[in-house]
Amino acid sequence: MTTRLASNQLIEDLKKEVEGLLYTSESDAPFEVTPLSWTGEKSPEKEDFIRLLELEEGTPIQTQRLDTFFKPLLKSYDWFGEEETATLERYQKLKEYVTTQLTHTQVYRVGEVEIKVYIVGETIDQQWVALKTEATETE
């Protein structure tokens, strides 16, 4: 059984998990880890998340399941070398870490073309944490 960590330790551990890891889309972007000032008992609704980030009303936002976010990142190809395999293993470890350490996880995709991606979840001490990255999607 995995011991769930309080938010301060979890944030530090999560920063180590994503250090040097890039999210690949049409561009590569690093991950950032940040606490969220959400006090709800479940993940925010889209409108609440827009207000939480202090974005304009009507900002395009989509939600996505955690499995859907990770699915393309966990796909292995025959042509993978050591570097690609190591990255795949890091993503597997990150997904496992997030699913065991956070509850009420939700992925938010904010914007169009230049999309801010937030993986949000609640820690054991009822604090909310976001793992943020960016995706470029022109098609």
C-alpha cells in the first residue's frame, strides 16, 4: 500500500518527477507544479476553474480524463530507442504517482492552438495541486 503524502512533500516530490520531462505536442513544453487555492470537495467545474485562474469568461476550456491525457504518452513504438523508452517509463511512473497520491483528478485544457494543460488533484490533507504544461495544436 502506498502512503499518501501531504501537499508540501507531494509538491516537492512531484517537481522531482517532472524535472527535465517535456510534454510533446507540436512543440515541447516542461511541466510546472503549483498549489491551487481551490477549497471545493471535488475538482472544480469548468466555470469555477476559469474564475480560479482569473481568465476571461468564455475562455475555451475542455476537461479530459487522466487516462485519456496519458494514453498517447504511454504508447510504445518499434522504433523506440533508449531515450524514448526512458521517457515512456518516466510517464508511466508519473501517471502512477498522480493516481496514487491525488484524488478527484481532472485534466483541464484551456485555450485553443496554444493550450494550457492542467492536471489537478486533491492531496491527502485536502489541498489542491496542479501539474501544468502547454500543448500546441494547430490542426
